Amino acid sequence: GEVFPAEVDAYGEDVVFSWNFAYLYYEADAVLPELTWNYFALGLSGIFVIVLIMLVHPLTALVLVIGVGMVILFLFGELWVFGIRFNQVSVINMIMATGLATDYVVYFVQKFMTVTKNIDGETSRDARMVRALTETGSAVFLGGLTALIGTVPMAFANSVVIRTFFSLIFGTILLSLLVGLMLMPVVFSLIGPGAVKSAFMLDDDDEKQLDVESEQPPNKVAATTAVPTAAPLIMVTTPSVPEFPRK
């Protein structure tokens, strides 16, 4: 009665329950699919709201969320390809993947929404895409590459949990790089909105000022040599001693 008060109230004192430690996993597997979709829905909704506030354009936020959702969808395919079990460990890694995928995708998107033209003055979507990818692509790629290298030692671990973590994190970074550096530039070159002004980004005046400063030649500072001046001569005179007559 003290352990199962609700069951005792419903069925009486003569009720019998079977219990085993493995039942904990069975119960978790029973509710895991519904909880997983709820977590993904909440995570993607939060990403949409934050990106909408930062980049102030609904189409940009929607495309970015779709890109992150594609990374998650690809991770479900990775589970099937590599035979990774759908359990608490894999779900935790895939929930973490929403944040990692956003990190690798948002840099290009933010830069595309900032620039108004390329270095040649062209204002088309393709020109803005090329400039945004030129200025952010190498940094994002190198960051992803170093992260991939950092996960390699986990592949040799004896723990199944660590190896599962390696497989999904490695896949998350690789897929995020593909979406952020290959898919997003193509999509925004086709349907990308115009540049917008935001308190979190440079406006047109700031960008023009940076362009003007980058085009100006470096200032040449004339070297001047200080010529020491001679110190004024100070004449020191001593009073003459009067001579007294000798006796």
C-alpha cells in the first residue's frame, strides 16, 4: 500500500506486480518516439524564433530551420545505415545535433543577409552569395574540420555509448557542413531575400565605411627627426676680491 497507493486504491490489497530492471528500458522505449518528436518540435521552434529576431526576415528563418531539419532527417538515415539503435543515447545526440547544425548553417545565412553587393558592386543574389560564401566559407569549413578530427579518438573507445556519440556527432558535423556550405548557398542564390537592417548586424552605412576604408591606401607617416638645440650658455661671474695695500 505504501509503494503503489494508486494501484491499491484501484485494485485492492491483493494485487500482484511483476518487476525487473529491464522494464525500465521497455518503458523508456514506449514513450521515446513521442518525446523525441516533441523535443525536435520545441528545438526547431526556438531556432525559428531566435533567427527571426536576429535576422528579421521570416523566409530566412524558415529556410534555416528547414536546413537544420534536413540534418536531423539525415541522422535518422544514419541510424539505419550503421545499425545504431534508437534509444536514449542516440536521441540525446540527435537533440544536440539541432544546436550544432544551426551553428554551421547560420554563419553563411547571416552574412548573406548583411551584404548588399559584392566587391565589384553587383547587387544580384548570386553576387551576394559569392561574397558571403567567400568571407565565411573557409572559417566554417576549417572549424568543422578541426571538430571532426577532435572526435576521431572516440571511434576507438570500448564503450558503446562513446562509439554511438562519435558516430552521430561525426555525422552531424559532416552533414551540417554539406548543408551550410553547399545547399544553403544554392537556395539563397535562387530565393534569397534582400539585405535587411538589424540591430545585430551592420547597416549599409557601416558597410560602406568599411569598404571605403579597405580601398584607401595605407597612410604614410613622414618621419621627422628632432634636431637637438644647443643649450644656452650661462655666464657665471665671480666678484673680484679687492686688493689691500701692504704694510
